[in-house]
Amino acid sequence: MMVKQVIIALFISVTLFTACSKSNSGGGAPCQPATVASEKNAMVTYCVANGINYQTDSSGILYQIITPGTGATPNLNSKIYITYTGKLLNGTTFDMQTNASQTGWTLNSLIQGWQIALLLIKKGGEIKIVIPSALAYGCIGSGPIPSNAPLFFDITLVDVQ
């Protein structure tokens, strides 16, 4: 009886490991993340087409500080209250929040691109960012966000706690 349980446990473990190592496409190919360099042209094209006078962060994020803000500067452990619009580079809005009281997230729990970019402004600041997919949802994607999708966000940091 014990041998049967071990075999079943081993089968379940191998099945779970195999399933977790596959991409979300179900095709069996492993997830292949895009490089920041491979997405840079599309990101720059988006900025130029949308009037974003960008700077480049060493991480690969393109950003424009619209308003630097004058209040508290967030850190990774800060609770942030924001309004934002998120778009794919084809212009499709995939998320939007106009009521900052609906946010209140700890910065270190959010995508890496936000963790980098929001440290560049203070309370009351606004920033436009184009994030490489590697600093967003990578080759997995999320909901309406496809795999390897660089993302645009217009974020206002309403409050920092």
C-alpha cells in the first residue's frame, strides 16, 4: 500500500512540475521572455507617436515626469494611493482607476516597473511610463495583457503612507 501511495505522489509531482514549466498557451513550449532591447524600438515609437518626451531609466523603462510632486517620496514599503490608466502599445486600455481610495497598495507588491518608476516622483506627482514586458507581466501575461507586452501607464501618486 505504501509503494502505491509513493508512486501516486511521484506521478502527481511530475505532472505538476511539467505543467508549471509550460507556457500559458498550452502548446507545450516553454515561456520565452522578451529582452528589453528587443522591445525598445516599439516603446520609443509609442512615445514619439504619443508626444511623450521620455528619459530612459537604466532598467529600460522610458518615462516622462509630468509633475514631480512635493509631498512624501514613496519607498518599497509605502502604501500608495494612485489614479492611473494602463494601455497596451496598440492603444487598447486594459485597466483604469480614477478613484485613488480604491487602491492603497504596498508598492513592493506591484509589478517591478511600478516599483522603479514610482520612486521617481513624490506625493502629488504624475508620471508617464512605458515598461518593458520583463518588468511587467513577462512571457506569462495577465488577463487582457498578452505575453511579452510592453505597457504604458499614466500614473498620479495621490497619497503616500
